[in-house]
Amino acid sequence: MAAPSIIISDLMVNRGGKRVLHGIGFTVRPGMISTLLGANGAGKSTTVMTLSGALPPESGTVRLGEVSLNGLSPDRIRRHGVALVPEGHRVLGALTVEDNLLVAALDRTTQGRRAGLERVYAIFPELADRRRQFASDLSGGQKQMVAMGQAFIARPDFMIVDELSLGLAPAVVRRLAEALTLAAAEGIGVLLIEQFANLALGLATHAMVLERGRLVYDGPSATLREQPEILHGAYLAQ
């Protein structure tokens, strides 16, 4: 039986009394990196908040296969296998690296938590060396590794990664990009929201472009690489 996809249909979302998303729809498939691109104000953050359960839709649906995610809390959406890696390298600074990771695996068995930790440390050996260090003392790149590790340890079916490269050095971004490629190879569906289109299009197989809350492109990433005017038009239109 084929793994389910996240299917967004006719999604309309308001923020502050203003319509931000105007009936958008797209699909995030398992084992594939998809990227959502657009200028600031296009609606990317609103899309992330809606898919992760932080913002309710005015109308339309978000489904995981036949399961509706509409109206579910972020915690319940995570339990359905959709993990968010938020922008801003958010970690629990008063906890150690290892405790930050374990917080994301509280619903797993002791054996499952241990296996999850070892998996994260295999992906990010830097964190294994700092497992007893307080997260507040980490660099921005290390904090982003912890945030991504929290997603990995939950063993999700999908990861929503918001602004992967924000404020990070190129070497760190490469490490994080390698982790996303590994996730997709293991069957995890990835939705990447990223400010640098070249980075995103180099990682993703599929791309969507938002312009003022409307989807203006939904197709292969290769097409945007070959026809950059499609993306440039969306950015300039803002």
C-alpha cells in the first residue's frame, strides 16, 4: 500500500482580519523534497502555520491521505507524523542538547528514544560531542541541528522545514541540506520553505511558487531552473 501524501485543497486563510491565502492547493509526497518559494509577504509563513496547526484555515482542507488535519493542535498533527522544523533555530535553552532531543520523543518507548538519539547523533556527530551542553550555549548552526534532530527523533512521515539557511554559514547549510536529502532517501516527505531559491531548487524535485497568496507555479523544480523568469516575475510582483 502506497504511503499517503499531504494534500492541501482550496486553502483560504485570514490573519488579522485580512485574507492571506486565496484558495491554494498542492501536494507534498513521501520520499520527495518539495519547496515553497515566494517573496516576503507572499504567504509562506501563513502556509507553514496552517499546515502545522498554529493557524486555522477559513476554508479548504489539509489532509494526510484520508485523515483531515483541519482544526488539530500542533501536538496532534505531530502525532500524525508531521514534524515542523521552525525558523529561527528555536531550542529550549535551559535544557541540554540531549534533553532537547528527548522532549521530542516523549511518546516513544525507552528503547525507541535511545535508538532515536543514536540516529540523530549519527546524522549530526557535532551534537553527540555536545550532548551534555546547554542548548543556550550553542551556535546558531548547532541550534538548527538540534531543531532538525527533534524532527528526526520523532520518526515522522513528513518534515516541514521553515527557512533552513536563515543566518547560517554555508558549511552549516550544506550539512543541513545533506540531512534533508537523507530524510527523503529514507521515505520522509519534506516541504522546504527557503529564502534562497537556488539552494531550494538544487535540493527539491518539485516546487511551488506563491505570489500574493496565490499559487502561480506548481511543477518540477527543473523547469524553474531552466526558466527563472517564472520565479523572478513572482518576486517582482510583490
